Amino acid sequence: MSMIAIIDYGMGNLYSVSKALERMNAEYMMTSDQEELAKADGYILPGVGSFKDAMEILNETGLTQFVQKVVSEGKPLLGICLGMQLLFDESIENGEAKGLSLLPGRVIRIPDSVNGESFKVPHMGWNDLAIRNESPLLAGISSGYAYFVHSYFVDAADEDTLLATASYSVEVPAVVGRGNVYGTQFHPEKSSELGLAILENYINLVEGEKR
């Protein structure tokens, strides 16, 4: 069985992610120790809070270089919520900050008004997904609702990375991916059957890469 590492850098909703993996009998560890992390077959990068704060921690701890290295080696990575946004080039949240640059795009604030129509920010609650591109992460999933909580969204530079979107004041990239890098803007561990199906697909994907 493959080992999945939840990267603990102090800004993730680790409990809910770990509980979801336990429900699916997945082998996992939760650590910030790079020697331990290096033993994993795949990674989950969770995140709650500010992009700039998160990147400062990842840079200071050397986890930025570690994540970029394991991705370059072909190991799968799944970013969740803020963790998904960190996969991209940069963000304007609390000032300009560079991201992991694993996928092309910029993180900007969700508009609270479009063509005279007002929208609450943060975008919070259940929203349905529109599948845009095929991916092993979405195997067996054609539609469904996911649970979102975010004030910023990814303005993706490459539409081929958009696996699924959700409509709000803008078209929100909900699931992204290219190569061995994946992300969900919503919390799959809080998104009922749809979210658990995505996590199960990720577990299977990591297992398949290990073989």
C-alpha cells in the first residue's frame, strides 16, 4: 500500500483531512519533517488562511524547495483550498507574493459585484461543479456539489489545467491539474460523497504511480 503524506506547515485543516483518509483505510503520515516526508509516495498540501503567510512559512522551512523537488521527481501532489492556490505563480492577497509555480496562474480576489449584481464574499457554501476536462482525479464523476469557503480564486493562465469549475460572480476553478499536480479549491473532506470520491481517486492515483 502506498504512503500519503499530509504536509504540516501550521496552516492546514489537518484533522478533517486525516479523518477522511482514515475512513478510506489509507496509509498516511502527517509531518513537517522532510526526511520523513521523503519516504511518502504522494502528498497532500492543505491550507487555511493567507497565501502570503503560508508561502513565508514554506520558504523559511525549506518546504517550498522540497515540494518542488518531489513534484519534479514525478510524485503526485494534491493541494486543498489555500493549498491549491499555492500551486500557482503568485497572489495579491495581503500584498504580492510568489507561489510554488507548479501551475501557471495568479490568485486574485473574487468580485463582489458583476453587471450590477451583488455577490457575498467569501464564496461560502455548496456549489455545483461543471466538468471541463478529463482526469484520473475525476474518474467516475460527471457532476455534483462541493463545499467552498474562499475569498480569492485562481485566474488560470492555461485553460487546460481547469478540470472542473463552479459558477459564482466569476467562473471559479474548482478542480485543477496537470501532470502529477492536482488541486481542489473546495474541501473534498467536507464535500460529502463527491469529495470522498475525489480523495479515493487520488489515493488510487498515488497507488498507480507507485507500481
